[in-house]
Amino acid sequence: MQRRSWLRHSTLGTAALLALPTTHWAESSPEAVKNAEIRLNANENPYGPSKRVRKALQSMSPFGNRYPWALQQELKNKLARRFDLSPDWFFLGAGSAELLGLLGQYYGSQKRGVVSPSPIFPLLPQYVARHGGQWKQIEMAPDGEIALLAIDQAIDANTKLLYICNPNNPTGWTFSSHALKDYCKTMPKQIDICIDEAYIEYTKEGESASLTELVKENPNLIICRTFSKAYGLAGMRIGYMIAHPDRIKELKEYHTGFELTASAYALRAAIVALDDQEFVHQSRLKNRDAINEMIAFCETLQLPFIPSQANHLAFNPTSLDIPFFAQMEQASIRVGRFPYQGEDWCRLTMGTSREMRAFREKLQDLVG
């Protein structure tokens, strides 16, 4: 596809995304702070940004008139050292969502197919479908398990990309790192694999569960990461892709922002955040405590749930026999909602201890 045609389709793709039907589990509430709402719907880190990041950002305002080329290179260099790669293995974006959308346009314009579990964070496969490709969805098991065998059996002659979130969004299901690594190693090289690792820092294994160690030997592997979750920088909009330099170079040719869509503030925040691993560690511990408390609560109320290693827990409130989502909305508690196995499930982001206590107390009141 010529660059001019690509730009036209890219603009149409952005408009198409904005026109998508509202999905409760993805939307945020801009009036949340002003109205003292409890936001448990957007998978944000309730503890961030860290104090070190906030302090670093205070010194950035005098440089707001300059393009952040140097900061961009500094972040790439830091990531390269962290993953033992060269800087040309990285592509920076305004959150991983921008990069997932770019990949969707890239594969969709080739009229090729993407296979993914369902439900899943839909941005990449929706872009594939809206740009002329095919999205084949593989339904998960009733207990939330994602079967790699089922994904494998769905591959056909038109399949070019497999898309997997690990941990999954919105269900929280997480592959063992060994199983997923072994699966990716056996995938034919003509089929690309995108692993969305937005929540990888929250897993029991931490970043050791990441597949980044495989990218050198597997040029068909693409990893997308973000600073929005464990690092607490959702509002800054900064993420990155790890892929073979040839793939990165090709994608750069079609990126409408020439890879300079992340602001100087976002780049500086990410640079400082990478050195503040204690904040990430504490966020993971607090999140795990919140998950365990919610699992115990679900068991007490006999609510079906899916074990999660992300910063959210999916459970089915249908058996409560109350207008659960309407009641939470009325109480100014924002929760996620997604269809699963023919019923509306809740995707609950883990908040602070105060926020989680308020949610449990409200639900306890509703069910008596």
C-alpha cells in the first residue's frame, strides 16, 4: 500500500474506533475526581504515578517548547539495556493502544486474518477487521481458560497474526510462561504473534513471565508493553513495542506521527519510572492483597469468578438477583461490564483498600 493511501486509511481507522459502540469495561469517567466517584472500571493503578515520577515532572515545563527527540532516544536506550537489545528493536507510542491500532491497520490492509481468544481487548483485531482483514474469535472455556490447541486449530490459509493478551483483558486469565513460550517457539514463521503484556508486571512471576527473551530468535514475535498499568502512567500515554528491527522500520514508514506521538512529559515519566521498581513491586503486592480479598468475597457470595493475575477480577453477578450494574452506577461506583457465556460479567479493577472496602460494603448491603 502506498503511503498516501495508508494515511487515508489510517485516518478512517481512527474515526472508526471513535465510532465504536460504547463498551462499559473500556470507558473512563472524566468527572470522576470532581464527583468523588470510585473508579473500578478502567484498570488504572490507584497508587501512581510514583513520588519520584511526580518530582521529575515538576522540572519539565521549561522544555515544553522543544520536540523530545533526545528523550525519545534516552528511553529507547534504557529499554535496550533492560532487555539486552539494541534501540532499533523498540517503537514508542502514546500508550500501547496506539501501537495495537497501528498493527491492526498494518495487517488489515493486507486483507489477512487475525485469530484471538474471546473476549479480549478488542482494539487490534477490530482494526484488522475494519481495514479489510478477518477477525476469527475463539471462545474461552466456561472457567475462563484459553486453550492454545483451540487457537492452533483455528489457523487457516488466510491467517497472518495471532493476538494474545497475557494476562487477558477482561478475564484476567494468565498462561504459564512455559506453556506460552513453548507454543510460540513452535509457531510457523509465516504466522506472526502479538503478545499484549499490558499487565505482565502484576503476575506471580512478574516480568520473568514475559516473552521478550524470545524476540531475538523469533522474528515473527511482537511484544506490546505499556506504562499505563503497574507504573501508574495511564494519563501520560506512553507505551512501547518490541519487534525485529526490520518490522519496526516498516511500521515507522506508515505511522502518522513519525513515532513522535509521546510527549516530553510522558517520555520523562517513563524514564524515571523504569528506575523505580520498588513502586512497581509495592503496587503488585497491594494488588495481590486486593485480588485475594475479592476472591474470598466472591466465594462467600457464591459468585462465579475467573482466577486473575492482572489488576482486575472478572465475576458473574447474575445469581445475585439484583440490578447489580444499575445499583453500582447509582452509588457512583464505576465498574466494568462485558458479555461472557451469554451473561453480563463484571470486570472489577482493584482499587485502594478504602475503595475496595466501599465496594464490598455496598454489595453486601444490596444482597442483605
